[in-house]
Amino acid sequence: MGEFFLISFEEIREIVKRYKNPVGVVLGSHSALDAMGGLRNFGFKGLIYTTKQRAEIYLREPRIGKPEEIIEDLPSTVKRDFYVSNDLKDIIRKKDRWMEAVLILDRYDEILKPENIDCLLELEGIQIPNRAFAVYVGGEKCEKIEKNFPVPILGSRTLLKIENREEVEKNYYWYLEQAGIPHPKAFEYEVVKDGIRFKEEVNQPLVLKIPHAARRLERGFIFAANSQSLEEKVRKEIEAGNILYEDLKDGRAEEYVPGVTANFNFFYSPLYAEEDWGEIEKYIDTIKS
């Protein structure tokens, strides 16, 4: 197999120069619905690629209709604007017939096949990245995206890997520290025969973030009142098979900050950033009042 090199900014810029009617492309995770809604509101076509197991979400909630259009007959509007196929070439042939298309794959990383890459470029696709894209397509350190995915991306291609905390030194914690943004304090521990041992006793609530034993692309969270309690819980979780001993070296123990746990989903437009932050802005206004 030949050696792959980092896709350059100049290469992508030349591709984008040829675009006349770009299409937003997003991997089908929970944020895909927000992205499709935003594209629809600005009059852009959108393509979701997903798997058979997750397709129902997007078939159940199609983002159809023109900007500001009042939809009176939903079935006919869906028929007019929505298209589903397991063949990207078929989706391209029918491009004039849809505003939102769903491509159904067996696996997410099939989007990296050369024939699919060629189709995305023909479609004038611009990938809207999300965490699922980095995890399911990117591979280790997101190298497959940086080297094997020559499709324009909204945002920085080389920043996607900073969430791969255990794989890169300059992860998002590093960026937070460089920017002077506060984040939960980490506590060091050493891996011992039956689990972990903290280098110093910690007398405050803690959480250990560590890869899940079964769902390898997800992290598990172990909460405890203090370091002694966390050490005991880690031993029990290893015995129960919920975490793996070899993953302890990649875990992170940090202070638990109590408060409301929230995951904001919103459509952010670089064109109107100063005017509208979507639902987050409305939420903040509600708090202020």
C-alpha cells in the first residue's frame, strides 16, 4: 500500500473553487438533524449517510420544505423533497428531485471508498463534522480524515483529533489550558496489580473517565465521593468486566463539578454568527429574565 500524506489546504481550496451548488454532508448522529434543519433554513441541499440500524431516525424526521414555507400537505412535500437510497450514484442522478437525501451504508467508514469519495466531490459535498464522524470514520488520530478523505470540511480538518484524548498530546485539555479556560482539575494515580492507587489522597467528589469494556468507542464514567472510594469501585468494575485493566493507563480522574448536565445542540451559521446563536441564545435570554 502506498504512503498517504496530509491533505493540504491548497488542494481543498482548488476543489471548492469548482463548486457552484454545494451540498451539506453529515454523518448520521444526533446532531445530523440540527445540521439538516439549518441547511434547509438557508435553502441548501443536505445529505445524511447512516447505517441500516440508525436510518429510522432520519426517515421518521425528514427536514423538508423550502425556507419559510408553510407545509400543508406533509406526505406530498416529503415525496417532493426527500430521497433515500443505498447507492450514492443513484442519489446524484436524482439530485434535482430532493432537498434532503439519506444514503444507507452497512458501515459508516464505507464513505471512504474511492467510488464514494468521487461521488461526494461530484455532488459538490461539504462535510459538516461531528464527533461521530471523527470516531467512526477518522480512525486512530483521525488520520483517515486527514489523509484519505479529500472532501471539503466545514472547519478545521486537523483539529478533529483533539477529542482523541488518549491518542494526542495536544488534546482539548491542552487547548483549554493555553486559552486560560478553566476545566475540572485532574488527579494523578498509578496503575497497580488490582486497579489504581492515587498518589495523594483526595477528599472531594471524583469521576474516572475510561474506555468502556464493551462499547469501545465510548467512555465509561465511575463516580465516587473520594479517592479511596474510587479505588474500591475501580476494583469492582474490573471484576464485573465493565472496564478493562489495560485501559486504566488511559483513564483520567478529575474533580466532579456538580450542576446541571446539558448538551446543547444548535445550528451555528458562520454567515450570521453575530446575529443569531439559535436556541442557545433564546435559552440564555430566558435565564437572564
